[in-house]
Amino acid sequence: MPNQLPTTYGQRLRIGYGWDSHEFKRGIPLKIGGVTLDHPRGLGGHSDGDVLLHAITDALLGAVAAPDIGSLFPPSDPQWKGADSAVFLREALQRVEAAGYAIANLDSTLILSEPKIGPHAGAIRARVSELLSIPPDAIGLKAKTPEGMGTDNAAIAHVTVLLEQRRNAAPQGRRSPRKQPR
Ligand code: MG
């Protein structure tokens, strides 16, 4: 079973991909990337419905071949009702670090009919930067409208991440990475 295998294979780079979608619902807050946006409709879901943080979480988990977000935080478990999705992200980041990796960069695309993301992009990248402890210029954030897709009632997020092995985290029994000349 992949989930029982160690997640450190001595590979210098690993890639991860995550995808998520949530349906718009009236009367609930809209949270994207850990930021609450002023909008009449929010994203439904068992947690706070933060489609971007969920996709980032799955991308990180996938990069170290960990179980996915739905397996770690089942919607059937009442403790995750209304949960702040930053909790899921933190767990994924801890698994990345435990496997000996650090985030090099991530890129994301949101697909939603409204609201316009441009005016909020700075705040979202700043919050994601804070949550992941990486600089804002390591975070790509793009937004598209769902032209011709018929998904105006949903928000969709695609995320890719690149992980780099940390120099000081070589697993026991493997050769340490060569020291850089000074
Ligand atoms: Mg989700």
C-alpha cells in the first residue's frame, strides 16, 4: 500500500498536484486562500470551504505520497465541521517537513465566475505565504472565468507544488548531499 511506504526516497525534487471544487451558497462567508472576501455568496462544504487551501493541501500531500485531504480529514467526522482549512494545510506542511522536504514554489489557478480575484490577489498571496512560511514570490496565483464550462455556481482550484530536499534532512543510511564549496 503506497501509504505505508516511507515518503523519503532520496530524491532531490518532488512535484505535487491538487485540485478542488466547492459550490457557491448564499449567506456564508467566502474564504479563499485563508482570506475572507466581501461577497454575498460563500463556498459550501463541511469545513470553511476554502477551495484554494484544500487544493494546496492535496498538492503537498501528493508530493510526499501521503493520504489525501479527504482521507486525513473525513467530511463524515464532525470535528471538521466548519474547520479553518489552515489546520489541514498545517498538517500537510508538517508531513512535507517530516519527509525531509521544503517548498520551492507553488503555482495555482482559480476558476470562478465571481468575484474578481485581482483586487484580492496580494492579500491571498500574503496569507498563503504566511501559512506556508515561503516568500510571496514563490506563490503563483492566477484566476480565470469559466467561459463555456457551465460551472458558474462553483469555484475550482488547481495547484502544483515543487518540493526540494532539505540539505540537513538526509535519511539515515543514505549518503549526505555533498557540501557546497564555500
Ligand atoms: Mg474541498
